Amino acid sequence: MRKQLLRLVTAPVPLLVALGLLAAPAHAATPAYDSTTRYVAMGDSFSSGLGAPNASLDCGRSPQGYPTLWAQAHGITSFTDVTCGGAVTDDVLAEQVSGLNAQTDVVTITIGGNDAAWGDKVMTCMVSGDAACTDAVDKAVADLPTITAKVDRTYAAIRAAAPNATVYVLGYPLLFEETVDCTAWLVPNQYQRKEINRFGTALNRTLADRASNAGFRFVDAQPFFAGHAVCSSQPWIYPVVNLPAPLHPTADGYRLGYLTALTSATG
């Protein structure tokens, strides 16, 4: 099962939250997890670890992605990783939900960025200019109800397959710093970066809302990536021109960004 790992640049990744995101704060209010915990990691390349060292060729799963790091930190031995770069909600339903069962204790997932074709918006902004960028983002935001329906079906399937699990839905980091001068090669201009982040913020708000509706916990990754997007002095996200993981977290992004965000919610 090989996915198109570079969707974020052509049709995306796989894909954000502004500081004002209306999501429940990530408090560590759940029971402690330990070696007896049964954990299943699901989702797209932002969960698989594409961009971290030693990522697999089929789905971009890396031992330095946040799921493996979180499992190791809690001594978890019953760990199933069904994440896959390029995954959309239909892939989760067809190929990942089967990894769940009534004994599953914890599920983590990032999904929705590819369904929203986030990478297409980035390329439109870079290639077609400011007006086309705004038009693309406006349309993408207006189309979010379509993403909502797909995400709702996916969350419902996860709950049906793992009725006793605590499910953590992780949001996406904003891809670009907006207010700094950018010396990175081939990046959107400042206006376009703000527009792309506007879409990311709207996407994350949608994911947070649907997670709450499903009884899942939304983990806002953005505050943990703040100051480390593309164009920052210490980026935790790869630039647009980087193979095989353009606009994906680096190893530091998974360890210091995503893992820290998830741990803030789980303990």
C-alpha cells in the first residue's frame, strides 16, 4: 500500500491553528498510560513521521515520528502504527480502521489536510499570484463543510471500531511565519503566507469542532510550533523545495512540536 507521499506539494499533504483557535486546552487530565496500554496510531504523513530519519519507503513511517516516540516514552509495547503518507479520510476507512478493536485504549490521528488539498493552495499561491491565492483560499474555506462530512464519517468509524478508546485528534502546524523577512528559497511572499495560514487556521478550527462533536480530544499543535515554521531562524518544518518531505515537520518538529503537544494532553 504505497501512497503518494508528496501530496502536500501537488495535492497535499499531507497538512494548523492560530493562537486564537477555539479548541479545548490540552490538559493532562487523563489516566497515566503505561506498558499495559494498547495504542493505535492513525492518519497521514504528519503522523507517520515523513521527514524524520529512516522513514519507510511505503508509507513514510519513521521511528522518530511522534507516535513511536510517545509509545516509547510510556513504555508501551502494544503499539500498532497504521499511519500512511498521503492518506485521505477514505484511506483511513478502507485501510486503517481495521487496526482498531474493543481493547484499544488510545488512538491518535491527523487527517483532513489531504482531503482539503492543502498543498494545491500553496502551489496556486506561489505560481498564480496574490489574487489567485486569495480566491483559492476563499474557495477552500467555503468548501470545508465537505471536509466536515468526511471527517465525521471517519470519526464515527473510529468510535465504532474502538468504543473504549480515548482518541486524540492532532491539528496541523501553520506552515509559514507571516511577519518575518524570508530568505528561504522559493517561498510564498508575505501576503501569500498569511493567506495560506488563514486556510490552515480554518481547517484546524473545523477539525477541532468535529473532534469535540465526536467526543474526541483535539490537541492544538500550533502553539508548540510557534516561531518554528518556514522562514523562522530555527524552522521545524521543511521548506517548499525539500524531498521527500516538503512542508512537513523535521525530526525536531516531531519531537519538540508534536510529541510535546501530545504529551501535554496525555501526561
